[in-house]
Amino acid sequence: MSSSWVYGLVFLISIFQECCFVLAIVSSKVHIVYMGHRRHEDPELVEDSHHEILSYILGSKEAAMESILYSYKHGFSGFAAVLTPSQAEIIADFPGVVHVVPNRILNLHTTRSWDFLQVKPNLVNGILSKGKSGFGAIIGVLDTGIWPESESFKDEQMEKVPSRWKGICQEGEAFNSSRYMGRKIIGARWYMKGYKAEFGKLNTSDGAEFLSARDAAGHGSHTSSTAAGVLVENANFMGLAQGLARGGAPSAWLAVYKVCWATGGCSSADILAAFDEAISDGVDVLSVSLGSSPPLATYVEDVLSIGSFHAVAKGIPVVCSGGNSGPYPQTVINTAPWIITVAASTIDRAFPTMITLGNNQTVVGQAFYTGEDNNFYPIVYGEDIASADAYEDDARNCDAESLNATLAKGKVILCFQSHSLRSAATAAGNILPVQARGLIFAQLPTKDVSLSLGLPCVQVDFAIGTYLLTYIASTSNPLVKFSITKTAVGHQISPEVAFFSSRGPSSLSPTVLKPDIAAPGVNILASWSPYSSALPPDVSPNQLLPLNFKIESGTSMACPHISGIVALLKAIHPGWSPAAIKSALVTTASVKYEYDQCATAEGAPHKMADPFDYGGGHVDPNKAIDPGLIYDMNIKDYSLFLCSMDYNDTAIGWLTGAHTPCRKKTNFLANFNLPSISIPELKTSMTVSRTVTNVGPAISVYAARIQAPPGTSVKVEPSILFFNGTVKKLRFKVTFCSLLRVHGTYSFGNLFWEDGFHVVRIPLIVRQVMEDFYAQT
């Protein structure tokens, strides 16, 4: 590098030098300065040139030496250094500099969902660091138990059990408390009296289940490790999604309540007993990935509503899965307003699997295929090999016993999804008895990959399925072979609401928006039970490899993501109520893709997502730390809600412990202080109220901004909120006026409160009805 080139920059640099020193103190970041090919063969000269440039920027060679992290001097030229944005801009204009880019933190990818949510230890002001990784929090998990030997539950780095903990480690089959209980799993109980009363004594001699807190199904280990698993290097599922596995709150303690059994079902009596003891034990958060399908029991009859009500009364947030009956409306479950109900969304990880045809054309599906068989096999359409007593439609779908075993043996079967057979895994199980070589399952587009054990199963969309049908018809000897599945990160737009995720509105209380929030629930890798007894038909246990980690999908997987985040929020804000925590999650949630496009929902067809798909939106954990304003509530509010639902005084008294008669308030359901406004029947106009609590700077001024639901005018009074040291809560009114006079569908909008830093958003949901509609009909 010539000295004239360097000294020619002195004048330019001197102008910026002083301000750069100041900025370096407050906003220095690592930047990579890429300079292309080397100008010198001698690496030392290349490194010297890097130091020389930095010396002019930073004022001395010593400062340059301190700033520089790496000097790229062998294969190409460039360097990485601690620079302010202004300094990086100056260097970007230097002759010979190709590009200057901010440093990115890249990690090995397994439980990818936490990196996708930006719950990372390297974010200094992020929720993981501020929440001390969940240290001090106890997460209670109601599920199928736990596999204590899993690496996700090692306790070497854990602190001693807190003195406030009152729980126990209950002995049982293959579960020695002195051996398995330590500083990670600090409580373990199991419940089966209700189950036994329904189904009789459980036979555990075949190893399919354990009369203890040990997890034979795998589900409980998966949810527990997702919420609070410690760091596990090189975790993977049959070689896929390999990398670093971790839970959301890895320093939190776990208390396990086994209420569900691998042989099927969770007794309500057992569930309520677990709630009762968990509250007494001293858990800080309860994670409950279970529930019943519609029709929904009333809030004073449903054990999850009852148990969670008492937990919330003690300040314990309860997080529940929203159900897997999507994409159909009014299927969401666990809809009590005091529960945080979670929808499932996708992440940016895919498992592409290439299908090569006999004519050397290729198509790509998705699968978990890690076999070594790379041979071509004949491909046939299920309908073409229907058994003599089966309908063609059944064979097209690969229904059970619908295929001719002789014609199917040794072949890859192409089948199409139907209303009666939605699952690729079910179809794969159906073709195992006919000894097929593999399955290609054409279905509605979804990122949820089904696991099929015993043969390759590749999922494709209907377009590719139709293309394969054309290929089969075009040749006398159609052939296909499968390539090993790859793991791809960052190659698909996310998050989308999952196809299976149950949708609102609530069939029990449509004024209460459900679900509340969406979180990753598709293709989630987490700990598993190697004893899992969930075997497909005709698959022998000796065909299965022990699975220490497994990829699963469901709102069951989304629920513990929120549970882990809630534990972190409680560590940061120990005084916040469960309602305040839910409000923070909802009002800071995102309704955009990572590329600033409106989020979509998988379905038939795909559509733009709305609050019935994702509630407030997709969770943004780091923003939830500082929501600015919250919509808070307490048990008195929930009691009034129950009164407004027309439950009798006695029932409410049993639930709340308040034996005074209900005093119903006019329009209480509309004015219920939720972080949303849902009006299922807007005739002409309606005014509702909300109260917000300032949890940001004491002196704050917020202005309202409205995105009105189509066909509705919306006015907010007052439109400006002034907070100071003494005024921390303010009430406002929102007036909705219908611009239509028809019985219509729901429409959606948003109400924002903004102070220049915080954006506090709640969904607006309106369904307009003619004032005299019911009289006319």
C-alpha cells in the first residue's frame, strides 16, 4: 500500500476524529471491514496496513491494536474491529474497502426456536440476560412426567433448592428420588387415582408406562426441556437439526406433575389435584399442554379453568395450549381470561428432501429421512392398486386396508390427503402392513413434518403430487428414489400460524379474545423419552432407535415457549400480576414477518393472519420486558366477569371464595380490562372503556392511533394520556359506530398508544349485526 494513498486520507479523517472518539465510548460495535484480495504477499504488511487505517481513525496505534479483533491476511484482506457506526461509515468510503458490515452472532442451530425469538445470551439488554436465564423461578409442568437422565435436566450449574420450596420428590417405579432429584428437577409428583377409577389398575409389566413421575410417553420431557432445559451440545434428531439445545429459562428450576399417561388420557380429578399441590408447593409459573375439545365446559365446571383460577389468585401465571383442531374457527380451547392461551407458529427451519424421478427430474418435499437406501423403486398411485373390497377414494388417501398388498409390496405409494385422513404419519402407518418401500403424501401446504417410523415418508403439496401423477401416467416403468433429508435454516418466511393450531373466536365467551399469543410450535426439537411407547401400527420396538431428542409439533410445543418467557419476565418484574404479564406479551407482539410483511396463517387456503389465528400476534420476548403500558386485572375483575356470564352466586362463591351475591355491572363484558376489544354484536354504536397502567417512565405522554376495522368508525377519548409521578393509571373510552347495516363477518383493526418509544397495540375485533336482525328473523 503506497504512503500517498494513506496520507491522502489524513484531512478527511481529522474532521471526524474527535467525534469518533466520543461515539466510541457510547456505541462501539464490532464491524467487519472486507477489502477483497490481498495487496501484498507478505501477511505482516497486510496486517500493518489494517493497523495503519485504524490508527488514523482511532488516533493511535495502541488504540488500533486494542480495537482490532482479527486481521484477515492470508486468503483475503480485511479485519474485524470494534467501531462506532460513524467510524464504520468513514472506513466504508476508503479506497480499497469493498464493504463494511456489522458483526452477526451465529450459533449452532437445534432448539432453533429460541434463537428465532432472539432469546440469546449475547443480547446485553435482552430478556435472557435481564431475566438471569430464569434464575430464581420455579416452573411447574403438568404433563406426562419427565425422563430425569436426559442431558437437558443436568444440574451441575444449578443453584441450591430455594428455601421457600415446599414440594416433594415422590418415589415410584424406576424413580429414586435421592438419585434423580437435585438442583434442576426439584419436585416430582404423579397422579393416577382418577385415571385408575376410570380404566382400572395400570399394567406396567410391559415397560409401556411407569407408576411414577418417569415419562414413558416423551411429551412431558419435551415440554419441560423446551421451557427450562439446560444447554446440551450436539443435540439432534437422527442427525437432523444438529446443534445446541436449550430451554427458554435454562436456570429455572423444574417441578413435575405427572397427570397424563402413555396408555392414554389425563383424568380431570388428577389434574385438579396437581393444581392444588402445585400452588401449595410454591411454583412461580404453571405450564399445561393439555385440554379437551369443544364443546367447552363452563368456567365453573372445567378443571383447567378452576385450577388455573386459584393459581392466578396466588399470583401464579398459567400458560395453556390452545388446541390442535385448526384451521377451523371456534376450535380454540382453554379460553378462561385468566389463562395465557397459546397458538402455534412456524420457525425458519425446514427439512427439504429431494425426490429424483426415473427421468432424472427432481422435486423437493419435506421429511425426516435419514436412511442409506438410495436406490430407485417403482412408484404407484394408491387409487390404481386399491384392494378388491375398498373404495377408490380410500386407496387414494391410503386409508387402512385399502391397498392390494401384492401390488403395493416393494413400491413407493403416492397418496393424497383427504378430510378423513389428514396426517402423513397415519397414512404411513396404514401402508406398513403391505410392505411398501415408501410413501409420498400430497397435502395442503404446511411446514409441519410428520414422523413415520419404518419407511420413508415425504410430504409434498398438491401441485407436486399432481406432477408425479402425470409422470406415473407418462411411462411404463415410473421410478423414484429419495435423498437424505437436509436441515435448512433461514430459507423460509416465518412465522406463520400453523395449519393445525386451533382458531378463535371462543365458543364460550367471544368477548374474550383467544388465543392470546402465538409462539413456535412446529418442528421443535427437545428432550424425549427413549422408552416412548407411541409406536405406529406393525412397528416393532426393536425397529426403533432410542430417541433422547425428538422433533414434535403442536400447540403443546408452543405452550412451554411462553412458559419459559413468562419465567424470565417474572424474574425481571417480580411484582407484576399474571394479567400484567399477559398484557405485556400481547401488546408488544408482532404481526409481521421477519421481512416486515404481514403475517399469514396456514390453512385452506393460506390467508393473512388475524387475531383469531394468533391473538395479539407472534411473541416478541425482548419487547415484552418494557411494554410501556399494561392492561391489569385482579381476582375481583375475574369474579365480576363470572357474574356477567350469568353463573349463579353459589358457583362463583365456590370458585372465588367470595360468598356475597353478584352485582352485575352494565356492559361489564365489553368493559372487561383485557388487552383487546372484541364486540361480537355491534348494531349501531357501542362505547367501551379500558384502564391502562404506566410501567414506563413516570412522566409519559401517550397519543392514540387507530386502525379501524373495515366498515366501522372508531373514536378514542381522551386521545392523549398524561402520566406523572402521582397519576399512574388512566381510563379511556372507545366508541365504535357501524357503517354497515347487514349481518356480517368479523373485521379486525388495532388501537395503538404511542409515546415516541413504546408502541402499545391491542387488537380490535368487530362483528356488525343489523339492529332489528333478530326481530326480522
